[in-house]
Amino acid sequence: MKMNRRVELPLTAPMYSTFNNQGPAVAIAVNNPTAKNRYLNQVMNLTCKRSFLHGYSSPDIFVADSGWYHNEYIEKHWVSAKFVGGYLNPIIRNMIDNGYYVAYNDVDDYYVKGKSWYHKHHFGHDGLICGYDQSDKTYCIYAFDSNWIYQKFWTPQSAFQRGRIAVEKQGRYSNICAISMSDAPIAFSPVTVCEKLREYLDSDLKKYPFDGEGDVYGIVVHTYLAKYMAMLYCGEIPYERTDTRIFRLIWEHKKIMHERLELLEKTLDLKDHVSRKYEPLVKEADTIRLLYAAHCLKRRDAVLPLIEKKLLNMENTERALLNEALNNAERAIDGQERSIEK
């Protein structure tokens, strides 16, 4: 297949975009407007690690199954840089010419011009290549840029190669993956939403105590983040090792939960609109995000106890509202099933 001189594949708005591996999961679904339903149906379970309680600096908060590699509707073709020799750039261009986006991992940001840690910090990172220009030998990358804005930017192909070679000298090999979203329609499923809401709500300190082991799942993650705030405030976690990303994720989680509740009510024709009562939680999550940014940027430690209190209140309020929404939805589903049986 003859290579083009310039190709730039389109993107649509992402859902989760706190981490580089989350944005492509929906952003590449330009030709499948139902792709969001996979996330509205089943991707809601917050998760974190307990390791920050014992010396590690980050709670590693995430939303389970929110990365593009978790998405079963995305076609994936992996290639290791270990085996491609000097042909990596032609392979990437060929993937793009065939309509595939190119996800990659373990390329050192320090060398990739325009990337989040460019010329600041050596970090084997991931991203998405969605275009190339052979006239000036550049790639169009979708990831966090040098200003920590998640967007497309152009970088020299040679810079990308330097980042790849840097990790190779340390005994690691980057991987690239040609990815494409299926055009198969994905239906919104109130039954699946109810099932996943129950999983999310089945979560408290009895199930996930501070002295337990393993990852924590569900709504109790808010309590763990409140504990993280308390540890930052008393200096158990150094200011310079603060994880800056955590409350962007919480804000995105609340926005998507609100959208989920609205669609659930519309689909089941529910009159008691819990989504309206939930909306202030989205605004509160945004407030927390901005307060935490003030701490991260200007060392405003005084906001940490306030954030801690807001998180605990948020967990209690969200638990009550989601239980109400769940009960309403399950009654409606049960009524529909009985109607069908008759």
C-alpha cells in the first residue's frame, strides 16, 4: 500500500481522560456514537491501592476497566519494538494508512517534544499516534502535552524514536498497538447498570479495612482519599510527592455517573429524578478539584482538612442517592418483566 504524505485520523470527545490510556477508549469511536454506552453500562467502579498507607506516595486511584486496552469493542494488534528493527516508523505509518490508530507504551517522555515530561523528567510513558506528516517527518500524538493539557500535538518522528531507544538501552522494549473501534451498536442496558451499581455500593471499611491487603474497590475509595488528605496534612506523605491527578478522576467519575442516571431515568421513564439531586455532587467534585489544585500549585495545606470533610460527605450523599436510584430502577425493571409475562 502506497504511503500518503500526510494523514490525520479524527477524534471525538473522550469520557475519562485523567490518564493517557483512558482517552482513546472513546475518542477513537468517531464512527460509532453508541461506544459511550459501554462506559455508561459498566465502567463505574473506583479503585485504589492501600500502599500509600505504608510509605508509597500515591493512592493509584483509577476507574476499573476504563483504559482502552480493557475495551472488548476495540480491535487490537500488538507489535513489540524488539522485533521490528529500523522499520518501526513505516509500520506505524502503514497502520494509520489502513485506518488504525496507534497506541504505544514505554516511550521516554523526556525526548518526545511537546509531551508532558519533555526535557523535565525521564518517564517511560504511553500515548496515541493518530497521524503523521512525511513532509516534515512528524507524528500527531494524542496525550498530555507539556502544559498538561490532554490534546493532539505534533512531534518529530525522530523525537519519538529517541524516546523509544532510551528505554531500550535500559533493557525494556516499547510496544505499539494498532487499534480500531468496532462499528457494532452497543445498547444501553438498565439491568447491567443496576448490577454494576450494586457492586460499586457494596463497599465500606468493613469490607476494605485500612489494615487489609490488596486493592480497594467501590464507593469507599472516597474514605481512602480522605485518609490520603489527612496524611498529606500531617506530613506523612511529602508535599513534593503529591499525586496531582486524583481529583480530576473523581470529577470525571461524577460527571459520567450523572449522565448515567439521566439516561437510566429516561430509558425506564422514571418520574423521581434522582439525577437532579445528584447534580450538586458534580459541582462539589469540581470544587474539590480546584481546592486541591491550589494545594498542589501553591502549597495551601489549609484546604486539605476541608477536602477531607467534603470527601466523606460526598461518599455519604452519593451512597444514599445511588441506593435511591437503584431501588427506583429495579422496581421499574421488575414491573416491565411482570408486564411481559402477562
